[in-house]
Amino acid sequence: MGRGRQKAKHTKLARELKSYSPSVDYNALERELGSHSDDDLYVDKWADQYGDDDEDQDNAA
């Protein structure tokens, strides 16, 4: 008999989630996504340290 109550709760939750619409500040989002400078780009700090040394050791063996 508990299945009906459980289903009713799930139905109620599904309706609430379906109608949920959070507010979005599109201006702030645009500023955040639109501000790409050279400092924002990804820099691999390990690339120079472990550059070609591993490849040379593999070929020598």
C-alpha cells in the first residue's frame, strides 16, 4: 500500500522540477565568457620540464 504514496511524492517532485526556472544573469555570463586574454589561456607548466627527454631514452633502449 506504500507504493501509491511513494508514487505521489515522486510525481509531485517531478512537477516541481519541471516548472523550476532559475534566474540567470546573462550580462554577467557574457562578461565572464567574453573576457579572454593571453593570461587566461591554459599553460602547461610541465611541458618544458619533461619535453623530449623521455622520447630520447625510449629510442636508445
